[in-house]
Amino acid sequence: MSERGRILVVDDESGIRFSLKGILEDEGFAVAEAETGERGLELLDADGDFDLVFLDIWLPGLDGLEVLARLREERPGLPVVMISGHGTIETAVTAIKRGAFDFIEKPLSLEKVVLAAHKALEFSRLKQENLALRHSLGEAEVHLTGESPAMSALREVIGQVAPTDAWVLITGENGTGKEIAARLLHGMSRRADLPFVAVNCAAIPEELIESELFGHEKGAFTGADKAQIGKFELANKGTLFLDEIGDMSLKTQAKILRILQEQRFEHVGGRKTITVDVRVLAATNKDLASEIRAGNFREDLYYRLKVFPLTVPPLRERAEDIPLLIDDFVETLSRRGGCKRAVFSPETLAVLQTYPWPGNVRELKNFVERMLILAGGREITPDRLPPDITSRATVSAAPASPPPAATLQAPAAGPDEDDVPDTDIPDTFRAGPLDLKAARAAFEARFLEAKLKEFGGNVTKLSEAVGLDRSSLYRKLKGYGIQAE
């Protein structure tokens, strides 16, 4: 089987079949032929391992549009390029509306045939990869984890802007989840069933970025041994995600601006103008306003992209989401295999919530994977945490639960600076020397336990009384060893 793919040509003219076979085989494809629609369907039923069909509209017996209808029902993922020597605009529009990928007229141009084949196969490949990714990760993976006010607000805003065609500029530090936000915007939009094409602008050399975005013709530059369509064209009718837009050169920014405004472009080395309809989502970890002042980013491009600004908060500003994220990562990593499921103790979670996480969610995910590998299924307690975490955490890696009063020693006698009588100090705090954080934790534990009893064990009422959301309150109670109903 050809590495380039297998193509079925269905046409009643032997000369056309001969020409298409020669053109496509020269490009490295394996080609099969059928002289009627019925024969084409038989070949597909007998050996369905085809990647693309070139289908004539005017055929004896079943005509091309009838065959197309059958293929859309039985093989919806198979791209079909319609060909006709009697084509009209109406015929082409009808074919596209019925699910054809493209339409080309006879006499066939070698350039058009090759471009149509590469374009259809690339689109099909991306669609299959997208479906495979969704299947492997599960739709639940494409969501923003967290119950913090910041994440709740972000989800609400995404829900408002996603159904529109407004362009969105997503900002945030590295690793915060900007691409997840972009995929969520696409998945909740009217374009959700159409391509989502992501481009990492920082990963493409400057001399190749035009080719990647706009495509190129064969021979357009050294090494261009075949024609290639670009990301803009692949994203037609769907969403184009330009990640790390702030890393583009000023020269590329100028070209991008023109294309974004006109939605029209030419392949590198080509003359044909191509019109597309794409929704653009852009993301950056840079302060573009500062980049503009420094002369590194075009102000007009900034305002063209910033139709709707969206900021993904850093992890340190939503530390209450860390236990939920860890649960998600443990579930995902253990489900994929290679890592045994393990539990992070409440004391460990308390430490991790005070670490600043400069790499944000990405750093947290890598950390969880490392800890699962090292833990081998055992509980992950503070003493198992690596020094690079504990040295920067603002809470001691010792157990967070307040020590029993019997183990504490009385402090040295002496007058309190506020003259508080000794009899007014709770036994827990008179029993031994606690640092301020431990004293606060001990007081908070006793306070919550007393309040919980006051409300008859009702966590909802306690949550309303103390001003904490239920999930955060449950974690605190669990960390202090207080049983809640």
C-alpha cells in the first residue's frame, strides 16, 4: 500500500481515468479505477481502504451525485472530489452542499488535480487526528477544571462568547491552559464540527511560517518538491488557533494583518487568490501592550485580534483548585496506564496549595506524574515531596492537623503584652509553644468543629456562615480530621 494513500477514480471516460492515474501515481499515490458508479461502490465495498475518491458527475446508471449521496451515508469521513466536463456554478454548489470536498472541471489541469488530492487528504488526516484525540482523551478532558471564583467567571465568559464568531485574544502565563480555553471556545461554537487547526507560531522558523500558514506551490523555494496547502486553508469554515502570536516577526505580522482583514491570500509562489472563512483565536504569554511600546508588535494587529480579550489566571491565584486538578491528573494518568493510582494526603495538599507553581497547570501535571511513578501506589505524604517543592512552599511539610494538647509544653511564664488573663487562653494554646501558623490552624480547627456542631453537622449552613464555598470547606474539614455528614 502506498504511504501517500490510495485513491479511487470513477469516470466513464477511459482517457480521463488514464490521465488521472498517471498524474496521481507520479505523486506517489496508489490508484484504482472504475468506469461506473456501481462498479465504484463495489470496489469500495470489497476493499474499503481508500483515502480519496475522484468522482465524475455524469455517469451511466447511477450518476455522480447519487453515488456521492451513498458515500456520505456509508462513509462520511471519505473525502470526494467531483469532476465534470459540463460543470456549471449550480452543479458545483449542489455537489459541495451534498458533501463533496471539492469540484474541478475538465479538461483537468495537472496542478489542480494534485492540489485537490493533497488538500483533501490533509483535511481528512486532520479530521481523523481530531477525532482520535477526542476519543483518546474523552470529551470530558476538554474542560477547565476548577471551582474557584476566577475559573467560574472564565467559564461563564467563554459560554457567552463561544457561540458568536467574534475573534478572541487569550492571554496568560505559560502553562495556564490557553489552548484548552481555545478548544473549549471552538467546541461550544457553531463551528464545532468543522476543523480546529492549531499553529504554534513560536515553533516555526521565520522563513517557513508563511508557507505553513498560507501554503506553497511546487518549486516555490528550495526544498518545495511538492505543493502544500496552509493552515488558513485547512481551517476554512472552522477555527484557526494562533498560539504564541507575540513571537511572530514584524514582517510576518504585516502579512498576517492583511490576510486577517481580507480573508484572502495566495500560496507562496502562486498567483491564484484563495478566499477563506475562518474564526481566529490567538494566544500569547507576553504583555502585547509592552511589546507594542518596545516596537516588537504591531498595534493595528493587536487591535484586530483583540475583538474579545480573555485572560486565563495563573495557578497561584486559584490555589483552591489544586486538589481538583490533582484528582483529574491522577485519574487520567492511571487510566492511560503506566502509573499506579495513589492518594495525596490532606497535609500534602495543604503544602502544594502554598507552592507558587511558576509553570502553572503544566508544571502541576508533570509533578503529579512524577509523584505517581515514585509512589508506586502508596499514599503521598509530605515527607515524600521533593525539596524543590518544599523549599518554596510557605507551609511546613509537617502534618497540617493540630498536634494533640497532651504533647505540647507550656510556654515560659510572663505577662501578655495585651494583659490578657492566663485563664482566658484556651488550653490548646497554653499547652506548648506553637508558631503563629500552627496556632491559627489549631484555632480554625476548633472553631469549625464547634460551628459544625452548632449547625447540627449541616455543612451547607456552615459554609454560608463562615463565607467559604462547600468544596473548600470540605477540604479544610478533611484536613483537620473533622467528620462531616
